[in-house]
Amino acid sequence: MALSWSSPTFLVRERLLDALPTATGYVVWLQAPAGFGKSVLAGQLAARLGWRTLWASSLLGDPKDQIARALGLPSEAPWAPLTEALAREPTLLVLEDLQGDEALSPLLRTIPALVLLASREALGYPELPKLRSEGRLVHLGAPELAFTPEEARALFAGRDGWERAYQMTGGWPLPLYLSAYTREPPDAPALLRGLRDSLSPPAFREGLLLSVLPYLPEEIATEATFELFQKGLVRKTPQGFQLHDLLKRMAQQSLAQEVRAVVRAEQNRLPPGLRAEALWQAGLHQELLAYLEEPRTLEIPVERLVAWRGLLEKGGPRARLRLGEALLQSGDRSGFTLLEPLTDAEDFRVALIALGYLAYYCAETMLGKDLERAQAYLKRGLEVLPQVSPELAGRFLNDAARIFFEGGQPEEAERLLERALELLPPGSPFRLAPLENLSLLRFELYGDLLQRVRTLEEIIPKLTGVLQSNRPGSLRDLGRLYLLLGERKRAEAHFEEATHTPGNPLASLEAEMYLAYLREDPEDLERLVGRAGLWESPYLVERGRAFLALLQRDPAWVEGLEGFYAGLARAELRGDPSALPPYPTGREERLHWHAVRYRVGREAQDLEALLHLTSQAQRVLPGLLRLDELPPDRPELAQSYPLQEVLASGWQAAIRLRAQEIPPLQVRVLGRFSVRGPLGEVVLEGRRREVLALLLLGLSRSEVAFELWPDLDEESARNNLSVWMNRLRKSLEPWGVPTYLQNEGLVRVESDLDQLETALEAGEAPRVLELYHEPLMPGVYLNALEERRHELRARVRGLFLRQSEPHYLKRLLELDPLDEEALSRLVELYLLRGEQARALELQRSWQKQIRKELGRPRRNLS
């Protein structure tokens, strides 16, 4: 994804380019404030190299995810396949807007590309000092990136004014460029005046609008936007068009009144979130309050509403209503104080929405559950319900159902949610929330874990716009469910997405904690626990400290802490079932409770509870217990664990139950000799390789024994073979259950030799061309193998000689440059096609090859 400035007038920085490496395995670090041409220099380096170039920016999320998408890999892919894909061809990898907290260590340890890091501040990656000491890091700061007097003169193309501009800017590239472009001195009024004269009026007004926006979506861009882009004054990102920060400040400070006029004129063109942002940045605060008073749902990020708190507290009821919910979504209990007076609002709609928020968040664990108070809000809301529209009534009942769910009355919660769905119109986006909540309730009531997963998978993509705030929590929940099912990679992918999804900071923070725990990163966990403390969230503090206790095997992290997860961690680390917290009401919590008690006490009743708490039975075991914690006499319980894990465990009873799942042995013997089993590559040398080679040729055990030990009597040869067969079996089947080697020979083996035989029998020349490489089974020297090699060559040659396409004959000449028949047939084909020059050139090169190979000329075939 390219995030680069676009202007043909940028000066090529030869001085800097000559200082940069032009090979992979190096790192370039550009560190300077905005406007020093870091992106421009990266673009010029890319143009000079002519390599594949990938761009990513930390402002747009995790750079690893962006790199993965650019390489055509899943965003959740780990670093290993990314570095492997980067190394496949020379690549310039540009990572911009870095903050220093990105997880780039796997990349900086391997450096599979030429990596360019761009940041405004110092970067603390631990690999950088080592790279500097090895001479593999080039670090350029603002002094190096600043223009020299010679470059400033060249930028102005010999025109006057470059000296004054250089003195005023100190060589800062962006204002120097603007001064050269506008032919005005680089002070704000002059530059803006020059830009006004250099741009069409619509483009200048568009620039003023962009000065108060974080970005302008491409779908609402105009010709004026593209004029700014073509002249290098805005950059294009995946989000949209962005004006440079310096130009934003100049416009807001020097042309504030014009900016406000443009915002007033253009605000209806903007989506709600950007419209509110523009009004705020332009200083049109009263107009922003009026906009927030409109009786409709507005898609404005929670974080922005909280940032405008000082203004919104002075606004009308709807502005305060929006702020109150945003504060509670962010874990700030002062939202209760803000919403409480609104429950008596004259507008029944405002009053009911406030009562719904209060009821919901009073039942919220993260904010300190107060169900009695929540019930009081519910009672008042039910009295108001007849005064509002069915859609608003349905939304209130959905919020209120949380009270009964948290209070251990799932049947009553289910009743309210079903009533909410009856009230909400069929096309209402608000139906998604009760649908999701119903799936949770039905999991609680009936234990159907997979229906819960399916519902979340279906709903999450639709949680946009006004429902965006539900998305992080739903992603976190889906990640937890996949953990229960033992699908860690999918769980991590959903947690990762939750951390980068705005709308519910506390849910995103909890997802980050899960990731830090799964990645065994105690330092990151401690940082996240500190953030939870700043949010004043006792639940998240307890959750994070419980993770730390388990990760570091230290119960001190949860000493003095109340809470379910702290109690679980204490019981597990002490090995004391009496330290378990009280038995929970939630089904998911009960699964974890029984898992810890089983792990500590190995009581059969806890294992049975785990099997009966969900309708998926043993499917949840991999997410709760290690394979080696299962009872040895219950091999059937290993059915849901990853097959590789079961094979590596050597638990033969469990392996026999899953023998049919073991994949075929993958053998490649054409041009290479490689064997791959379900546990990875199998290294075979010497006699073991010879035994396997002969079995692959289809020889019987007696024939193999005679081939390998022709001088021994039959019994001795067979005894020797038995010994080596056992050794081969230990290599191919280390799990101890016969799988690939049977009395009759090899079974369940997929080899490229078999595929070649099939293609030859069918006369499939393209497939044979794809498969056939020499030598057959390199590194093995046996008489039977030599015979097969000659036989295969002859069959392939016969097939290719019958083809009417030149590439088959060319392949024969690659295999044997002295093959006269292949040459003669190829020359004949060229002559039939009227390609006399090519036929003659082929003859000449062949004769040259003959003289080289044999030292004597051959007759002319024409």
C-alpha cells in the first residue's frame, strides 16, 4: 500500500540516495519531524532500485497486517511466512509513521528485504544498536535530510529568492518546496497567498476543508481534491486524502474565517463523524452542539465524543446523552452522573434512551455491577415504553435484558430479547444486537457453543455505523470462543482485530491482554494492567493480573484481589481446590472452573462436567486441558486435539483411534529426494534411504533384500532387511503405530514418481513435462534404480518425440544435448513453421556443442 507524496517537481536527492544501501539485508532509518521528505526519499529510492516496493504506516494499524495483505497472505499470518515471502524477490519495505512500540523484532532479526523505517521520534527497537554495530543500519536524521544550499538552489532552478528561503527555513524541505512552487517567501501568509494564486478557486477551498479533517474519503473526493493530489499538496492513503500537517496549521491559524465558511458550505457533503470533526476543528462549537441535538443516530467515534467533553457537557440533552454513553463505554463512571438527570427529560425518547443506558451499564461487570439500581431503571423505563416508537422500545428492551442475564435469570432475559425482536422493524440495524444477545443466552441455556460462534461470525461484519461500538466486544467474545475450541490462530486473529477496532476501548484492551498472554509477553501485560488502572476498571485489572500470575507462575500477582479469574489463578498455582472462587452461574466461567479443579485434583466428576456443559462435548477440551492431562484410559478424549499433537505425544491408544486421519507420506524423488510426514521433514540417509527407494520402485521385500545383500544367503539377507525396516519405520512412524510400512510394502504414500507413471500411461505430455526431472532418486546408487532411470528416460523421450510443440523437444535437448533425433525433429518443426532463421541458428549452436563435447564436427542435418 503506497503512502507517498506525488509531485513531479520534487528534487531528486542524489546526495542522500548515494548514502543508502542498494541490497537486501540492510535497514535505513529516517528520523525527522513532518515535512522533511522522508516519504519522498523513500519513493525516490524505490524508483532507483526498480524492485517490488511495499508500503505500510502505523497510523493505519499493525504494519505486520498491512505487509501480509500486500503480499496476498492472511492478515493473521505470523512473521515466518511474511519474511519468507519478502525474501523471494528483491523488495524495498517502507514502514512509515512508526511510534516505536510496533512488534517488528522478527523482521529486524531476519531483514529479508531492504527495510526503510520512517519516524518522527527515536525508535527503541532492541535490534537497531546491534544492526548499527554490524554496519547494517543507515540512520539519517533531520540535519542530514535538510536541504543543503546547493540543493535549495537547484530546487529553485536558478530563480532568485532561494537564499532567503533557505535562511528562513533552515533547509526544512516542505516549506522550501512550497516556496519554490509558489515563488513566495516561506512564511505562512506568503505561502498561502502563493498557493491561492497557483490553485484553482475550488482546489484552494478544498484545501481549506481538508485542513480540518483527518482524511477525506475517496468516494466523496472531487476534481478539486485530485488537483491538490496531482500538485503534491495532499497524500493518498487507504482511508482517503490527507493534507500535510504544516498546511493544516497554516490554514487554521491564518485563514480561520475562510475555513469556517468552507466548512459551513460543505458540511452536508461529509459523513456524520467527519462532519462533527470538521465543526470541532473549525471552532464552530455551537453549530457542533446543534448538530448533536438532531434526533437521529450519528456515527461518531466514542473517543471523539469523550475528547469534546468540555463542550458537550454544556450542550442540550441529546449532546449530554451521547457524551454520557461514550463515557460509560470508555469505563468512566462519571457517565452515570451525566445521564441521571436526563431520565426526567420532557422528551420521552431522551428519557428512555438514558434509562436504557443506565440499566445496561449498571449491570456491566467492568463498571462494578449494581443490579438493584439497574432494576430500578428498568422499572421506570417500562413505564415510559408506551410513549415511544416500537424501534426505540425494542432497543430499550435489548439493553434491559442485560440485567437478567447478569442476575442469573437467562429465561427472563430471553423473553425480553424475543419481545425486542418483535418490536424492532425488519430492516432496522438495531436487530443485530438482540440477535447476538439471544445467541449468548441460548448458549447459557442449552450449551450450544457452535451456534454462538456461527451467530457472531454472521453478525460481526454487519456491526458498522451506529453499531460500531458493539464490534470490539463481539470480536473479543469470538476470540474467547475459538480459544475454548482450541483454535488458537483464529482466536488470535479476532483478538488482533478487536485491538484495532474503535468503539469500545475496554473490550479492545481486554483483547490486547489475551494477545499478550497467548504470546507470553509479561512486559506487555504489565503495561496493559497499568492502562486498565488508568481506566479505573477493577475487572480488567484483575483479569490482567490473573494472566500475569499464570504466565509467571507467581500467585503474588493476585494476592488480595477479589474476582473470579484471580481465584482461578490462585487455586491453580497453589494446587489447592479450596482456593477456587464460588461456583459461577455463567456457562463459560463454569467450564474454566471445572477445568482448573480437574487440573488440580484430577477428579473424574470435573472431567465429566466439562464434557456435558456444552453440546459439543469433547470439542472444548483442547482449549481447557493439555493433552497430557487427560486420563490414560480415555484415549477417545483425544479426538478433538490437533493430530500432530497427538502423534507427537506417542499416546498409541489415541493414535490408533485416529489412524485414518494420518495424512499420506509425501515423497519427492524426481530431481531431489525428500520425505515429509505429518510431523515435518524426515531425514533419511544411507541404507534407510536405499530401502525406501527400492520399496518405492515396487520391489517386494525378498527382491529388496537380494538387491541390497546379493552375497548373503536368503535368510541372512532377510534378517538384515528386517533390522533396517525397523529403523526406517522409526524414522517414518515415530509415534509407534504402523502406518506407512506394512508386510506387503509401502502403503498410503504419495510420490511424484507414481504421478509421473500415471501421466506417462495416459500420454499426458504437459503433466510429464511438469513432473520429470533428473536424476531419479539422487544420492542412491543401485542396479535396480539404474534400470528404472534408463526406462523412464526412454518412455519420456518417446512421448516427447511424438509431440508437435517445440518445448518438448527443447526439453529433450536439455536432458541430452547430443540427441540427434530430438534436434532433427525440432529443426523440422521450425522449417514447417517457416522459421528458417531459427532452424539454422539451432543447427549452428548444436554443431558448436558437438565440437565442444566430442571434439569433432557432425554432418549437416539439412
